[in-house]
Amino acid sequence: MSAAEITAAPTGRGGRMARAQIVNAALALGLIGFGLGAWATGETFLVTLATKVAILAIAGAGLNLVLGFGGLVSFGHAAYFGLGGYTAGILAHHALNYTPMFEWPVLFEGTTSMPVIWLVAMAVGALAAAVIGALSLRTTGVYFIMITLAFGQMIFYFAISWPAYGGEDGLPIYVRNGFPGLNTLDPIQFFVLVVALLLAVLGLIAMLARSRFGLALQAARQNRQRLMAVGIRPGGVLLVAFVISGAITALAGALYADLNRFVSPSMLSWHLSGELLVFLILGGTGRLFAPLAGAGLYIALEHLLGGVSDHWQFFFGLLLLGVVLFARGGVIGFLAGGRKHG
Amino acid sequence: MLLLIEQLLNGLQSGLMLFLMAAGLTLVFGVMGLINLAHGSLYMIGAFACAGVAAATGSFWLGLAASIAAAAAAGAIVEVAVIRRLYRRDHLDQVLATFALILIFSEGTRWLYGSFPLYLNVPPSLSGSVTLPGGIQYSLFRLAIIGAGLLVAVGLFLLIGKTRIGVQVRAGEADREMIAALGVDIGRLYTLVFALGAALAGMAGALVGTIQSVQVGMGEPVLILAFVVIVIGGIGSIKGALVGALLVGLTDTMGRVLLPSIFDLFMETSAATSVGAALASMAIYILMALVLIVKPGGLFGARA
Amino acid sequence: MTGPKTGIHRETRMTRYLTTTALALSMIGGTAMAEPVKVGMITTLSGGGASLGIDTRDGFMLAVEEAGNSELEVVIEDDQRKPEVAVQLSDEMIQSEDVDVLTGIVWSNLAMAVVPGATRQGKFYLSTNAAPSQLAGKGCHENYFSVSYQNDNLHEAAGQYATDEGFGSMFIMAPNYPAGQDSLSGFKRFYDGEVASEVYTQLGQTDYAAEIAQIRDSGADALFFFLPGGMGISFMKQWAEAGIDMPVVGPAFSFSQDILPAIGEAAVGVKNTAQWSPDLDNEANKAFVAGFEEKYDRLPSLYAAQGYDTARLLLSAMEKADIADAEAFREALRAAEFDSVRGDFAFGPNQHPVQDIYVREVISEDGTLTNKIVATAMEDRGDAYAEECSM
């Protein structure tokens, strides 16, 4: 009764499925079209905005895996986002200053190569998610929400007060990290790279959702007892999902750091955790493309409402309240239809 | 030694203010099963009401009364207009709807009052400091806050333990259907409990706002601390909230004071103070993690 | 400008107003330089710390309007004190608006997010306030000028003052973040006495009971603290409640004109260090203080003075060189041939100021709190990082 249905499963309710797939395709093409169109007309800044949407959508996709499919309300996903960002920032910092990160037990140097940074960021995110998940998953429901929130704050305060990497000031990356064969400083090339990653991540999640693991994850959301009856420990399934989710969100964080060429503790703040949840509810929880729809809508609203009033968050709050109370399927639910839940 | 006692008093004072916040949160969760992020906004409303009325009338005491009344009224209105629709929803909807309320309250207050912090003055009768037995100089207002916090704690325990409303509240925590069957007007009870929690938050906001400052967003750090408190104490337990709040208040204060001097024993002073301060900012979260490892349901929690 | 119809450009009322002012002024006529100069000002106009950005903007715009130079166009945007917003605005200004010069950032962390990228894209950056050590030393850049100071300067002057006053032991305190650590090391660089205790508070902390107890217990001769913004106000009010009789020294940030009313009488008598003061006796300053009071109906703060000087520096360079010739324009900026409200003003080798730093005392004048110069702490002070800069 909690979260929504998964549109990735290709069985049953044919007409609706087709419609949902059309909406998904339209969203993906819309983002790509927007980015390319802005580039063609010389609106470089709009390309940057579209890149931001894609990156936030990757972060939301990571959260969607545990929230939409696993039913875990993590209120601390900014932690992985920020850790990913700091991984990118710290690796680039050492590479640009020609100082090794540490020399013992093995020499570990910084790097400005995006693929390496992504892998390290995902490993860091996965590790943090494993530790936090192992502790948090001992609890459920409202405890889980508060504990993930509190762990997120712990990392936030640590980042603020640990002076080595800029503390509250954050850490600038003077030159955007590189990807073999691309000029990442060119906004459109970076945009294409990010969109390709977004599609890869969404593809991976669609695949996971259909796999045995995905079914077990949904079962864990709906009925833990039944899962145990068939010999699967729900805790283990949820923890694995949590770790994958942390890795994906960290990847988004690394990209976000490169987009801004800067990382600061604000990437770790609980407001960001809340905003990631908001993307999903705006988009329609549990649907594959919800993060993209939600992130796009959020960024568009920020700029449209922001153009009208400096107090746009007030109106945004009203809108969000309305969606939660009265339109629970989110944007995709509205466009694609689908089973009413709740 | 005197310094240590003074710091213990400071920890006690911040712990009791946290208790006022956490008590409302934990009651609302225990009775209605609702997680309310907007509790920090009620704290902020209390502080702004106090600042506004105190500035207009010149009386801190009228301001304090206004803070309690305004927060309780805001709580009751929010409960009837929004929160009531959320009791049967899942926690995700509750989180998002109350997150939306934070945006509305924060931005609305910014709209009305602007972003610059307001500053309240301690009432003349409580300003300055007193010398306690043993020769400790301590701020009279902080001492009064400790007294007020203790009084409220006692009052709350009496209310829950000895009155008819308390019986209903406890019955509601145990079994929601049952109290409906007993003919209690649940809607009214819920509004009442919510308003009570709001009033306590508003009072804490006014008292803390007087020492520190009154500004938009002041409720959010306190809200998260209050979450830590009730996770440690066990959700739904007033006793847990009190113990958790005092633990968090003392850990935070003593960590800030003691950790840098501990590191100073084996590190260079500048590095020690900065590392100590960094760890002190994490101390309460480490405390929370430790409690969770030993007792996942919190110290006094009934369920995990 | 992308214009409101795309809904992307967040045009504030202020921007629109300024554009029209620039147009109106252009009809009155100005000097005949070749290329117009477009300035992007990113500063904090909302949220905590908005008063600093507002004063920066008002000081800057006062000089712009006084000059009436039609070749100068200013776009102003609010960074909300958020680094990621500042980065986004600078991208927008560089990529869409094609500005030549960026300025206005109040906070060091925002400056660190924006300045390296902007200068590497060939834009000039003139700092109206933030001047972190990284940008003064190894990270210095030929397109980056600090018109205000180097971040450590006011703390160094406070250390020098404490030495001059003969305070034998000092309790020193700052928030635990890079500017706070720079502050205490800057203080110690010029303080000869003994540091009784060194305390780092949490950034954004509002309750200082624990620290005040430690100060009371320390038996130090005097207190030095650096707590910018709301932190300083909260601390001073609690300090007054505690009733400790100990001299207080600090950098000007906590006793600037925009903050004094909030602290109230508790601030009277505090010594603070600054490179400018409203009572500084020179023609440019008298005209500035009078002009500012007339236009905005309040006393100018340090930030307003810095904004004013920055605009005057830019205008002086525009008189001498064409922005299209970056090399010549840079030389014109380096020459700094303008009448600073601080009196003598010159740039050091790392394009940070070489200037006098004063000790001011907070006084109550006809019920208004303000600052008055009581001593000169340092003369022709450059900064500690210039040697590391290879330009």
C-alpha cells in the first residue's frame, strides 16, 4: 500500500504500459532535445541547466531504487551525493597540486580522469552506504527515517569542521576533470556524457527491477514475512539495494562537483536529502523515469517561480503540499495513468 | 572543578530546552503515529511571536505568553488543515507534506520579517548573573530556563500520568481503535495533543531565542537534534525524551569543552583544538549510533 | 540577457532598475572610451548576511552613479550566500551575459568557488571583500585584484594592537573553518604575549555559554574573538549578560555599522581593527560618508566603503585603458590611481592592498552606535602571502 507500481515490468495492463513507455521516451528525448536545442541557439547556460537536471536525475534514480522499489524512506541520501562530490574534489585537488593522497601502505595519487574518479566515488558511496545501512536497517519505519537523517547530519558536520579539505569553505576544482576523447569543458560534450550515464543508470535499474533480486526487493517492501518464508533474508536484500543506491548517488555527486567545479558541505545538507525525496514524489515514486521528470520539473519551477518572486519556495511548498495531499501519482502518474495506490 | 560544574549546568540547560522540543515530537508520534518535520517551524513561530510582541509592548513576559499561544494556535490550525489528512498515510507522505510545511513557514516568515535576525533582550528582573553556592557565577536567565524546563517536565509527567487526558493519550498509544470504542472524540484529542506539543516547542523557541537570536531557519538544527534525542530515548516515550535530551545536551556541551583539551595532551595545540572541535560536532551522532547498536529501539522504546 | 520570456534569467527588480539608470545616464553623456564595460556583481542580498551584500552593492552603485559614466553597465544578482548558486550565476554571467568584470562576493567560500574559474576564463575579478589566503599566495592570478584587504590583515592588526597595549595573555577564539583558522594564525603572527587559551567554536553556533565559562576561568588579560555575522551578535549579548570585566578586541566584522544596532550598548568600548572608519579624515571619505547618508539615509559600513572603492578603482582604469586590451586594462588597475576613502592606497606584488590599518573604538554618539579611530595599528601593511605568489 505504500509506494507505487513499477512500470519496468512488461507484463499485464498493456495499454497503460505502452503509454508509460511513451512518456518515458518523451522525457528522455525531451531532455536531449532541450540540451541540443539550447546549444544550437547559443544558450550555453541552458545547456548547463539541462546537465544539472540529468545529474540530479541520476541521484534521484539512486534513491528511487531503495525508496520506490524497496520502500525505504532514506532521509540521508545527500550523504552519498556529497561523498561522491568530495571524492571528485579531493582526487582532483591532489592531482592538480601534485601531492599524493597518502603514501602508506601503498602510494595513492590523485587523478583528473573522470572514469577513475567515478569508480572511486562509487566505491566510497557504496562503503558509506554499507556502514550506514547496516546500522540503520536494524530499524524500520520512522526510526529509519530519523536515523538516516542523523547520519547524514553527522557527515555534514564532519565535512564542515574538518579543515584539511576546505571545511565550510569547500574545495574548488580549477579545471573540470577529463574524459578520454572528450573536451569536458565544452558544455555540450559534458552534457552528452552525463545524459549517456543517466540512460545507463536507468537501464541498469530497469534490469535490476526485473531480475530475481528486484522481485525480492519489492517483496521485501510489501511483505517481509512472506520473503522469509521462501528463505530470503529481507535485511540482506535491502542492504544490497542500499549499497547500490549509495554508489549511484555518489556517482551523481561526482558529476555535480565537476559541473560546478566546486564541492562544499552544502552538497551534504539535509535540505538536499529532502529535495531528492521531493523529485521522486513530484515525478511519481517507484516509476523508472520519475527522477528525471521530478528533477526537470523542480529545476524548471525554480527558474520560472524564481523569476516571478524571490519567495518562490513559499509557492513551491504549497504546490508540493498539494501534490502530496491530492495528486499522489506525481507527474508520470498523471500523464501515464496507472494503478491508484494507497 | 568549578568550571566543570558550570559546564554541567550549561549542558543541563540546553538538554532541557531540547526536551521541550522532543516531548512534542515524541507525543505526536506515539499517539498519532506521525513524523512531523514542521515541529521546528513551530519553534521558530514561538520565537518570532515573542520577539514581535516583546518589541511592541516592551514586556518579555507578554512575549513569552504570546509565543506559547501563537505556537499552539499555529499547531492547531496546521493539524486541522493538513496533518489530519496524513494520519493514515505512510511515513513518506508525512515527511514530504511536513517538509512542504517547512518551506511554507520559513519562506513566509522571511517574507514578513526579512532575513536579518531579531534580538530579544533578557527581562530586567532576570538579567545579569548570580553567585551560586560554591562560588560559581552563573547567568540568572539561564538558571531560570533550567527551572522552567524542570517545571514543565514535572507538569508533563503529571499530565500524562494523573489526568483523564493523560489516560486517553496513553490508551491511544497502546491501541488507537480502542479509545475510539471508548467514546473519546479522537479528532479533538489529536488536535489537543498536537497543540500541546506545539506550545512546548514555541516556548522553547522563545526562551532559546532570547539568549541567542531569532531568525528564519532557527528551528531546523534543533529539530534534527530532537530527532536524535527521541531515537536515543525511544520513540513515543516521554521518559525517553527526557533522558535522551539530557544525554544529548550534556554530551554536546562536554564534548565541545573536553575533547579539545584531551587532544591537547598528545597533539600540538592548534591542531588539537581544531580536531577536537571537529569530533565534538559528531559526538552526539556517535552516541546515537552506540545506543542503536546496543538497543535498536532506543533506551525506553517499546518497539523498534 | 536572455530576458524573462525564457524564464531562465532571474531578473530582479534591481537589475532592471540599474539597466535603466545606465541608459538614462548615457543620455546625459559621459567620457568617450571605446568599449563599454559590463560588470557582473554577485553578492548576498537575501538570507543571513544580506546586510553585507546590500551595503557592498549600495556603496558600489553610489560611486557608479556619481561618476555618471555611460560606458559602465552593471548587472546585479543575489547569491543567497550559497556557493552553488554563486557558481551558477557566474556561469550565467560569463556564458550568457558576456560580462568583462566580476565583483561583489562577500564570503571567502563563495569566492573560492567562483574566482579561480572566472579568472581562468579571462575575466577580471575585483574583490570587494573576501580575500582568502589561497588567492593571495600560490593561487594568485593576474586577473584577480583584492580591493579590500587580505583576509588575515585585520586579525594581524588586532595582534599588533594587543602587543602594543601590553596584554600579557590573551584568550583567542574563532569558528572552526578556514577563515577562523586563518584569523587565529593571523593574530598570533603579530602577538608577542602568551596565548592563554585557543578555542574553536562551531560555525553558526548561537550559544556561547560553554566558551564564556572558559574565558572567565582562563584569567587572561583580554579576549580576542572573530565571530562574523549573527554569531558575533549572539556572543556579545551573552557576553554582556555574563558580566565579565575584560577588554575585548576583534576585527571590524562584528562591530561594523550594519551590525552595531543589533548588539546594542553591549558593544560600547570594544576595540576593533579596520582599514577604514567613517571618521577617517580625508576629502574622498568625507564626500563618501555624506553622499551615502544622503542617498540611503544610514551610515555606511566597512563593506559599503569597500564597494565604493572598488567601483572607483574600476572607473579610474576605464579612464585610462580600453577593456578590449586586457593587458593595458590590467596595468591601469594595478596603478590604482583613484582617491581611496582610506587615504593612501596601493597594490602589492600579488595585487592585494598595501595600506594602514587602524584601531577603532565603538562609541555611542547621540544615541547612534558608531566607530571612532583611536590608534593606528599597522602602517603600509601588505600581507603574509605575497612572497608565495609568482606572477
